[in-house]
Amino acid sequence: MSAPLPGFDVSEKPTTATARVANHDDASVILRGVCVPLASDVGSAFVSDCARNRERIFSDDRIIEKYDITPDAWTAITQNKALRLLVNTECERRMLNGIAAQESAAKIFTEAPEVLGSILRDNHASPRHRIEASKELRATARSGDEKAGADAERIIVTINLGNAPDEKLVFDCGPPKQKQETPDAETDQW
């Protein structure tokens, strides 16, 4: 029998917590004192958050607090080669899908109401700028109102029963039911 290749050891992992911490492989990280495989759901979420950290959407402190990581463990995690490769891949995927730009823009957009509010309150600002700031603030405050009932999303369920085009069931459930508006005491008649 030949000697095992590094990285391809399929023997069982130690079961005690201290052994897991001491002997974890590069495809896992220690979060909250537990060895978490990077391929697991929690590991994938951690990789995504590390990608956000690299894109400066999440801070180091936010990740350390979220996953209860000690500063020394964070230093060790940043040296994990498998994690770095997965984070690079995740960053590239997020960039190509536009998710990174969307989240970055959303983070920056959170500052817009404060800036628009300062323009609106500035008595020395041009009246035109103050009116435009109030319009943008109103649009931001009511961002869910732009969809009309007729243009709402539709729910269509398709069940394929085979390879032929006519072997499928299609259920058009129509647009989702809208919540009834809450009564407004100022505009409703008694």
C-alpha cells in the first residue's frame, strides 16, 4: 500500500473538540469553537460574508462579532489558503452577477436620505434644490408604491411530466393577493 497523498487523507477525523481545533484541515474553519467545513451551509455563509468583507461591505469587527471569533482565531482564519481561494471565487462570482455592485450601492444609498435632508433643511440652498431633495426623499420613503396592481408579479407553476412539450401541467395563479390598505382616519368618511 502506498503512502497517502497530502490533502487526500480520508481517515476519520478526531471527535473531541480540542482535537478538532488542533487538527482541522484547510477546508474548514473554527467558528464559535467548532470546526466548520467550508462546504457546509454555515461555511458557505461564512465565505460569502468574507467576500463582503473583502469588498468593504462588512467590517472585520462585524464578522468577528457575528461568528464569535477571537482576534487570534481571526488572524489564523485569514491565513487559511482554502478559504482565501473560496473567497476569491465568491468575489468573482458576485462581481460577474452584479451582486457586489448592488450591495455596495445599497450601502452607500443609506447615506442619501441624510444628505437630502440636509439640503432640504438648508435655508441658503436654492429652492429648486430643496424641492428636488423633497421629491427624492418622498420617492425613497414610498419605494414600494411604484408597482401597480395590474403590473404585479404573477405566480406560474409548471410541472413537467416528461420530455414532450405537451406533457406538462401549467397553473397560472395570477398576481399575489394584495394586502388591504389600513384605514386612514383623516381621509375616511364615517
